[in-house]
Amino acid sequence: MTPDEFRAAAHELVDWIADRRADVESRPVRPNVVPGEISAQLPTTPPAVPVDAREVLSDLDGIVAPGVTEVQHPMHFGWFPSNASLSSVLGDFASSGLGSLGISWESSPALTEVEEVVVDWLRQLTGLDAGWHGVIQDTASSACLVAMLAARERATDHLQTTTGLGGLDQPLCVYTTSEAHSSVRKAALLAGFGADFIRLIDVDPTTRDMRADALAAAIAADRAADRRPTIVVASAGSTGTTAFDPIDEIVAVSAPQGVWVHVDAAMAGSALVLPEMRHLFDGLEGADSLSWNPHKWFGTILDCSLMYLRDPDHLIRVMSTNPSYLRSTAGGEATQYRDWGIPLGRRFRALKLWYQLRIDGIEAIRTRLRRDLDNAQWLAEQFRLLPEWEVVAPVRLQTVCVRHRPDGLDGDDLDTHTLDWVRRVNTSGSAFLSPSMLDDRWMVRVSVGVESTERRHLERLLELLSTATSPRS
Ligand SMILES: *Cc1c(COP(=O)(O)O)cnc(C)c1O
């Protein structure tokens, strides 16, 4: 494809994207497809002859797009907001168009240096002190794995350079709670900790926040049994109910013992840009690492997960491989982000944040987040006023967890009812919500926070729920 052919095709693609975004509300939130339905429309053998870009766009429109769950739809309340602000999409285009290769500072000096500047802007906007050093990882799952590896090597004084875990006479222990995201357990297993040494610390029954006294007891018990407490992963905004583990108390228990504290704020970290919400993260300054995803509520298109570290030099020692062909003449001076995580090659992800922050501006983003906080409180209040509805977890941020409990319904019957009404809403395509387990019973999470969701969409949701839960004639 020549630059001129690209120009023509790209203009058409951009128009198509803008049109789709403009009329997102006219489409169902969830595609009405069964597994295999999309792949069945595609040829099973690779394309034999080249076609015009217009033909590809036509198939994108006719086959692919109808198979996409519209997470930018204002009636999408599933999982978490996965906003893709159009300003950040421009940055993503720019990254693709530049076609840079990020494997070292020298392979694209601007890629490294814009990233350094932008992650530091975000550090300032989230109220973190200047002792934090940041990097963009692909996802919070990767950031958690990186934290686990760094903690493991700190606890073992870099055993990776000699015997690895095989030379260790004490098992290494990880502490988190049952509320932690599945990626925490996955990271612990991949980092070699072993399922037997993942401790799920008790939570407060109402808030589901980790109990620091239970953490202290678990650490003491492991020490007494000659095991090595290595890392605590604190959830700052858990996926299920937005529980906030008390970071200040966790740090007070862990830091004196040399136990690494990683704060997983993947979803809720966006709230750090609101000074009035920072109390939820009290004690953060004492942690060793933090990650949060601008690619969720904040509005940067996937993938963009910020990770901040207190001691990047330690991480670099763990991650650096430095083969001769990558050795930089600027070595020692320039940042080499390949040594801050697992992949060698990186995209110019910083451009997404650069575009978004410059075009949308932080104040507009803050206003939107505050709108969502207000909307969630308003919605919770409506549920509390309605007969038969219960709000089953504190509304810390923008997620409202509910059950519909008609008279006398309990146990398995209540579960059947919950799954039945939520399925009816979701298959209608009018709205999308995620069912989730709480105390071994189903409940439904209403995650507010799509960029286009306004109060009127919540009013519409309440109408839909009223219909879906009313006894069928
Ligand atoms: C979404 C989420 C994750 C996983 O994020 P990825 O970037 O998709 O890996 C981890 N932890 C929490 C609390 C989350 O909300």
C-alpha cells in the first residue's frame, strides 16, 4: 500500500469510526450472536488474491462490527467502564502511524522520553510524591506479575542469578484476599510462589476490605513456621464490590518486616485524580508498587496500565538482560524501559495519554468522573427506595451491587430469579450488566462510568429492570 492509497483508505475508515461512535446508542449493547457465528462468515483459507481496502471495510462493517459488544454504549453497565475516548484513539493512530520500534532508548528516543514525561504528569495529577517512578505496562495483570517477581528477588536477595527458587529452603508467601482480582493468583502462580503459599486474609464482612490484624497474624504465623512473607497485594477498589484494603494499616504491618506491598488499583486508580477521593488510598506513599489502568474508567483506549515503583533500580536489576546488540551508547543515562517489565518491544503507548490529556484536559475528565460518582449514588438511592431491591455492598465509587428479592424468595430460588432477570436484560440488547457472586449467592453489578452514560440512561435502566423483574403473565 502506498502512502496515497493509505490516505484514501484511512479517510474512509476514520469516517466510518466517527459515524459508528456517533450512533452507538442505536445499536444493541450486546450482539445477538452464538459462538461460531462470526467465524463461520469468514473464509477458512487465507486470502488468495488482494482486494481493495473498501472491500475490507465493507466486511468490517458487515461481519466484524456486528459481533462486537458495544462497551462504549451508554447502556453498558457490565464489568467495568472500558472507555476509549476519541482523543486517545487519535494517539493510538499516531502511535501506529509513526511505526516506531521501542526496544531501547536509541530505537526511538522520543518513545521513551514522552513516556517518562507523561507518566510523571499522571503522577502529579494523582497526587503521588516525586519519589515514585512510572512506566506504562500493557495491563494490570502484567504489572502484578512484575511486582511479584521484583518482590521475590528482593526477598531472596536475587537468587535468580544463582540457584533460583531451587536453592531456597523456605517457602515464600503471598498475602491477598478472596476479593482480589484473578490476575493476582495467576501472577503468584507464574512467579513460582505455589498455590499452597497464597494466603487469603480475612475481610471485613460488610466492606470486604482486608483486615490488617488478620494480615499481621498470618505473617507472624508464617514467620514462626520458618516461611518467608514476601508480598502483600492490596486491592484498592476490588473488582466485585469495590472493596478498599486499608493500605496505611497494611504498610504498617508489612514494611517493618520487609514485605513488599503492591497496590492493585486497576479500576479505581482513576479516582486518584480527584483529590476528594484520595482518602480511600491513605497510606499509598508507603507501598512499594502501584498500578492502575487509564484504560478503564479514565478513558484511555486499551492498552495502557500505569505502574509506579519506589525503587526502579531494584526492578531493573531483576529485569535487565542487556545483550550486547541492545547495549546503548547512552547506557547509564537514558531510561531503558525494556528493563522495567517483561516485553522487549513496546508500542508508543504514551501518545494515547498525551493526546487525551492535551485535547480533553484533566478538568473535563475530573468532571466526568464526578458525574459518574454522583450517578452511582443516585442510582443506589433509587434502589434503596424501591420495594424488593437491596443494595448489597457499600457504594465506594461507581459500582452499585444489587439483588431483587421479591417476598419470601431465598436460597437457590433467589439465585435462579437473579440469573433469570439479568439474562433477560442482557439478551434484550437494551442494557448489559454483570452477575457476580457475593457470599455464595448471585447478585448483579451495575458498573456506571461509560463516557456516554448520563442520568437519563440510569432512569431507562430502572425501567428495564422493573419490567425484567416483574412476574410474567
Ligand atoms: C480490571 C482489573 C484487573 C485486570 O486488569 P488488566 O489490565 O485487564 O490486566 C486487575 N485488578 C483489578 C482490581 C481490576 O479491576
